[in-house]
Amino acid sequence: MVSRKNDKYRIEHDTMGDINVPADKYWGAQTQRSLENFKIGSYRMPHEIIEAFAYLKKAAAIANKKHDVLSAAHCEVIVGVCDEILQGKLDDNFPLVIFQTGSGTQTNMNFNEVIANRGKKYINIHPNDHVNKSQSSNDTFPTAMHIAATIAVTEKLIPAASMLRDSLLRKEKEYMGLVKTGRTHLQDAAPLTLGQEISGWRSMLDHDIEFIQKNMPGISEIALGGTAVGTGLNAPLGYDETVAKEISKLTGHCFVPAENKFHALTSKSGLVLLHGAVRALAGDLLKIANDVRWLASGPRCGIGEISIPENEPGSSIMPGKVNPTQCEALSMVCVQVMGNDTTIGIAASQGNFQLNVYMPVIIHNFIESVRLLTDGMNSFRIHCVDGILPNLERIRDNLNKSLMLVTALNPKVGYESAAKIAKKAHAEGKTLKAAALELGLVTESEFDELVDPGKMVGLVEQ
């Protein structure tokens, strides 16, 4: 029930009584109570959840109409308001913070109230009796989490990872013939090509994308239809199948009703597993970013085997200094995602009996990870990877100085004799060749035949 108080506020009523609500907003009493009772932090419910709820409420109205528990007129109004929400016309009507009730009840009611109050322009409609029909916050919020995560991962994260992978593949092919020294333990190692080194990065992304895709089915099951505790109380028979089909149709992504609704309301293992794959992507990206900034270190006193784009000044006191800022930004994104993974894992282990009550913080962290990694990968690709160039002179110089080319002599002289050559060359500041000849372990022609970096990396037939 709504009555006018003045131009600034109106009075809304719920089961706890009357409360003032801003006159220019469509939310109702329960949303207002949440706003007043949970002034905790600045994190608002993610836009992705708002979008997911709009799809959900639209699908639920259509399913309820098909099961003859909602009139065609009410269905039409609910669908119309949901379309307005999806178009962004009502964005300022969803103000609630993440740190509220752990079931997300107040966000569910925020939607019910906005749809009902907006719809009252056309028909007498109630937030619970019509908009929330055949639903409970306990099954709508976990469903919205799965919808939001599915859309975010498939439409944002995977495309960004795929574009970065493609950029690395181009560099891999371009520099497959450029031999350079390898490094293990931050020490000189046997040679490889720059293309081979980059292929490792590219393969990481191939595997990470595959891991993420393999874990997507875990969130294709939705809780909707379980209502309050998983029994489906107050929902018509077959409603869960119908509403899952409608959500799939509206979003373009496949969703199915959870086989066990008691599991769907309580367990968040699907999101934990999927975010674990997202965390694996973050781990690999951190490795790639670190490799790039090590290889680009310098420009004169570091490794300096590659150069990366110079995007902005790097120091307020050292003129001309330029830093690997894209690597640093991506690194910070990665460690944030690792922290989010810890939060999600702990939160998913909580709750009692028929409900997990940490759902808002789970989906907040999940969506933040996807947003940050998507933006971070796009920025890293555009402003760093696409502009990577080899420093040929430094690469040749480092390769020629590497003592680990001696590895190619192992089959001829044995490990211990090869080690004597390397140690003599290092101690006396000589080339490997000079040291080997002085020790009389190989002839000059044998050395030239065996110590060929092209053969060592597989570019020249042995």
C-alpha cells in the first residue's frame, strides 16, 4: 500500500509497518529498511546481478503464466518492466550494498518492489503475490548468481583471454627462429627461441581457457523452483523445467533445473570450482607479466632482451625513466583475484542446514575477478604485448656469453668434463671454445659441430 506524505517522500507499508521512501524512486519498504540498516562499505550489488535478476523475473513471469498461476496482464507488465531494467532505464533504483542479509533477500525484494511500483502505473500488482510468485529469495539469488557468472565468463572473460592468446600466438610465430639463452632459477640455461618461450605463455592461456570452459557446466544448474528450502513449496509442478527453458531462451545460455534443489540452495561448489579455474588464469598471467618485465628490464643494466611500449613517464625525479606499468597493473589484478578466491572458498563453506548465507559476498568477489581480469588482459594486450619487440644485439650477446651452451658437449665428453669446461671459461673469462680446446677435450671442428645453438633448439637437423 502506498500513500503520499509530501513531494520528497512517500509512505510505503510492509508487514513491519510504515516507512518513508524517496518519492522519485520505485523501491519499497523492504529496500528502504535495508538501506537504513546496512550502511556498510561502498560495494553495491554488481550490475551483472541486476541484469541477471531482470532475466530471472521476466522468465518467472512467463513460466507462471504458462502454468496458469499468473494472469496474462500481470505477466505483460512484469515483462515490460524487466525490459526497462535490461535497457538501463531504472538503474538508480537498485542501491543496496553487498553486506546485507546473506541470502540476498533484500535484493530479491528490491526487484519485486521496483517491478511492482513501476507496474502499478498499468495494473494493480503486488511485489510478493505477483512478482515473486513461485519464488523465494533462497532460490532466486543463487539462480541469479549462476546467470551473472555465466554471462560474465562467457561474454567477457573468455573473449579477453582468447584475444590475448591470439596476440601471443602472432609473436610466437614471428620469433620462432630467433635463438636466445634460456633461464632457470634466474640463472643461465640451455638455449631456446624467443618464439618457443612465448609459446609457453600462449599454451598457458590455451589451457586456462579450457579449464574454465570445462567447469562451466557446474553453474548451468539453477536452484529456481526449489523455493524456500528445496521442496518447491508454492511452485506449480514442472515450473522448474519451464523457467529454466525461458531463462535459456532469454540469455542465449543453457540452464537446466538442478536435479537436487536441496544441494542447489546450500552448496556453492560450482562457483568455487569455476573461480578456481579463474584463479589459475590469474596465476599464469602473473607469471607472464613477470617474465615480460624481467626480459624488458634495463634498458642498459638489466636483461633487456625485449623492449615494450613506453606509455608514460616512470618517475617524478628520474628524467627519462620508463617503467613496465602494464605488467605491474596486471600483477596487482592477479593478486586481487587470488584474494577473492580465498574469500569465495571460505564463504562457500558457510551457512547452516538449508541455505548458504554468504551469497552476496561470493558473487561480488566472483564478478570483481572477472571484471578485473577482463580489463587487465585487454589493457596488457593493447598497451604491452602487441608492441613487444626483440632487442637483437642484446639477445645475440647474451647467447654468445652463455656458459650453458656447454650442455651440447655432454654426449661427447660427459657431464663432469663439460662442467670443467664451463668452470674454466667462467673463472678465466674465456670462451667455452677456448676453454675446451685448452683442456684438450674436443677438437675445434668437433666443438663447432656440437655447440650449434640452432641444433640445440631444434631449428637445424642434427
